[in-house]
Amino acid sequence: MTPPLGDIAHLGHVELLTPDPDRSLWFFTTILGLTENGRSGDSVHLRTWDDYEHHSLTLTAHPTSGIRRTALRASSAEALHRRVKEAEAAGLPGRWAEDEPGIGPLYVTSDPDGHELALYWESEWYEAPPGLRPGLKNQPQAKPAHGVGVRRLDHVNFLASEVAPSAAFTHEVLGARPTEQIVLDTGRLAAQWLTFTNKSYDIVYTEDWSGSRGRLHHIAFATDTREDILRAADLCLDNGVHIETGPHKHAIQQTFFLYVYEPGGNRIELCNPLTRLVLAPDWPLITWTQAERAKGQAWGLKTIESFHTHGTPPID
């Protein structure tokens, strides 16, 4: 049975692994404009300026890059326990943890592909110190005076050995609504976009052509304007940050975007998705065919990973 919409309020934060923690920290603070808000062990907690919570991103030193955890905030304590009960009934039981500042307790589980997911309700609202207090009291923090100044964490795109089981888990157990998908000529589900909110997507599952499990395609941060994306491209060019593709506009989801690699090896998207809201309560699931996606990722731009070589369709 599909759970009622609203038990998960929004995408809370993610933990990224990096083999180059100092350079990764430089990228997220100096180039993107995130603010450091505490450290614990080998981890640094960072926040976007418009996040009301303690942190938006945790960087953890590790031999490899990748994603360790994606945290989702429930809409109430009761909603949290409903989703925990459903996860256990689905055969994916987790554990309770209190290992993040300002957050918790968290129920840590995983999707069928092995991506770690943490559900929580309790959250410490951020109070800016004197040097970061905003001029307007309805904002949590002053806008950064340097870098891109990304507003918020926007979405996570997971790579999965099989899209269908993890997408079904996110829909049926966690309550996300699928908005768009790619179905190949063979009938195999190759990608699906899902949302917990009125945004067109919060989580994406994309087929991993390597057959690996639990990998990350990218995380994305939202900017205020398309011009911020152009500024980001200049900043990355000037500072030796590898630009993978863009700026362009996606065909699916219609977001203006830039893909770069932060120094630790994680793909980061900067996007301006503010025009795409799903307000219709009866929004139909839109299916893209293999032929439609072969036209390109954005304005005719071919996919980053070649569809013809690897069998993976273009990624938005």
C-alpha cells in the first residue's frame, strides 16, 4: 500500500566521502560558499545559507570518494515511526543512531541497492552567530559574500544496479511520488525521478552500466538564478576545478545546470530548478522512451556516458 504523501518532509542532508578533505573543503566553502558549522572526528559539517538546519553536507575523510549517507527529515515524530514500521515490514530493517550534531535520533536503513538512508524528525534550528546574522529575520543566515552562494541542497542522483527495486522502495515505503522515468525498448526501467515535495524531484535512480551497487552519480545544489550558474563556470575555470559539461538546460526537468568534479572526485551539479514545481495532485507519471532520450540530454547535447557504448540513457 502506498503511504500518504507528506510523511517525509524533505531531503535533509548528505554525507560525502573524500580522499582529499582539505581541497574538498576549499571547494565547498570558497567556490560554492558553504559555511562550516562544526567538526566531529574526520568529518566537517557544512551548511548552505538558506538551510534552517544544522548542516546540509558532511565531508568525511576516506580512501575513496562517494556517498555514505542521505538523510531525510520526517514531517513529525509519528510520521517517522510510520516509515520505520514500513521499512521493517519491507524486509529492510535498520538501526537507531545519534551520530550527527543537531540531528537525531536517526533511523538508519538502506534501499535495495545498498545506499544508506537515514530518517529523522528532531532537528536543531540554526542560529547564526553575529558575523553571519541576516538583515532579514525570515532568513537563517546572511548570504555569503564570496563564491557561488548556493541556496540549498537540491537533490541526489543515485546509481543503481537495478532501478526498479530501489525506486519502488522510495515510492512505496518512504512515500515519494514518481514524476518522470525512462523506459528502454526492452521494457527495463533505466531511470526514475521521485519527489517528497512540490519540487519535481528530490531523489533520482539511474541505471549503473557497470552493474555496481550503492554508487553515486551526483548531488546537486540550487542557485538563485541562471546567472549564478554562469558565474560558477567562470569560478571553476579560474580555479582549476574540472568542468564536465555545461552550462546547459536539461531536457527532462528543464533545469539550467553545470556539472563539475570537486577535488575529492565527487560529481557536483549546480542547478537552477526554480521554474519546475509539481503542483497538480494528480500529476501523471511521464515516461520517456529510448528513442526520445537518444535525442540528447540538453538542447541536443549527447549524454555524458555514451548510451550506445554503455547502454545507459542520458542523465538529468
